[in-house]
Amino acid sequence: MNEWTPVATVYNPLRAGSIDGTDVDPHDRAVWRAMVARYVPNKEVVGDPHHTLFVSRLNRQTTEEKLKEVFSKYGDIQRLRVVRDIVTGISKGYAFIEYKEERALLKAHRDANKLIVDQHELFVDFEQERTLKGWVPRRLGGGLGGKKESGQLRFGGRDRPFRKPINLPLMMSDHSFTDRQHTRGERQLSQERARDRQREKGIDRDERWRDRSQDREKGRARREERDRERERSDRDHDKERKDSKRERHRSKERDSKRVKDESRHRDKGRHKDRK
């Protein structure tokens, strides 16, 4: 089919990663991750998704009371939830607002976008998770919009609609396109993972060679230390042997001198006795 719209009616990660929705190959790994993701919307979320607004780019200090004060002027609010960190309780910068009537929802969607609240310009859109078929959130490589510096812009939403391509290609149905691109994404992702494994093997091989070289160096150092210890032990042993030999020689000299002295004293005694 050749129909083209600036806003996606079915979410396709490959198209969302393209400024005009005509890419046939993913241009970054996040698109691959989104293409193979099997995302299931949170079943614990309550409320009518068709009466719910997504409000983002909030000031982290903006409270539920402040949002209710701002958005209640468009109509009666059924539920309002600021998404917070489960551990710290700090706002994550976005919220969901459910209205009782569709008329209030459409009015807030039209008038509240780019509204300044607590020095922050808000972005307002319809909830996508439960209403846009095939939706994949930003954390899995999907989503819509984004900042240029992130390097992961996603098109087809209110913030960044598709640009009309110069030559509109012949497009297949959304379902067959999604299935074929999902298979292609899985194949490309598996190839990338295989390359990663090869790189890891190369790194492991280098690390093993480096470890072996270090082990050889350590073994050589241990052998040299043992040789030095042996030389010191031999020197100490030779010194002890020489000292012992010198001491025995001195002891013999003392014994010989004592024997001579005793013999001289005896000779003197005999000479006196004769006199």
C-alpha cells in the first residue's frame, strides 16, 4: 500500500528509526533490540487508555497537586499518576492523566502541549503503550521523539513526525512488514552477537597469553630468588665451617700450650727435689 501519514498508526521500530519511515536496515543497535523485543504492556495499569494523556519533561519537583491544578481546567480528572523511582521516590519526569470525558482529553491534548509548568516546557501526547499496536518503550530501544544528542531519535510521533519521502516506496502491509523486519532484526542481532563473541574470544586469548607471560616471569623470579637463597646458605655454611675449623685450631694450640706449661712446672719441681 502507498498510504503515508506523518504519525504512525502501527509502531514499527525500523520505521520509527527513520526520518521518513523508509529505512530497510536498522542504523543503530537500539533499533535491533527494539525489533526483536517481545514487549507486553503492564496489565496492572488501570483506567481507560483512550482517555489517558502522557505528560513528560516535567520538573522533578512538580507534584501531583500542581499537575491536577493545571490540567483540571480542561475537564474532570479521573486519575493522575506521577511516575516515581520505586526506591528513592523521586519523580522520573513524566506522568499519566486520565480524564472522565473524551472531550476534556482532546482539549488538553490540543492546548496543554508546550505549556510551561515550574519553568519546564511540557510535552503532551496520547498514551501509546496500550493504544499503539506493536509499541516498544524507550528502554528497549523503541519509543518516540528523543533529543538529538542522544543519537537515538525516533520518528512517527507528535514530537517528531515523519517527513514525507521524495519517492514514496511501495509498502507491504504492516503485519507482513513487521514480521519480515523482525526476522531480519533477529538475524542481524545474532550476527552482531557472534562478532561480539569473536571479539571476546580474542580478548580472552590475549588475556591468557598475558597471564602465561606473567606466570613465566613470576616463575623466573622465584627461581632466581631460590638461587640467591641457596648461594647465601652456601656462604653461611662455608663461614660456619671455617669458623669451626679456626676454633678447633685455637683449641688445639691452647691445649698444647697448657701441656707444655704443665711439663715445664713438673721439670722445675723435680730439679728442686734433687737439690
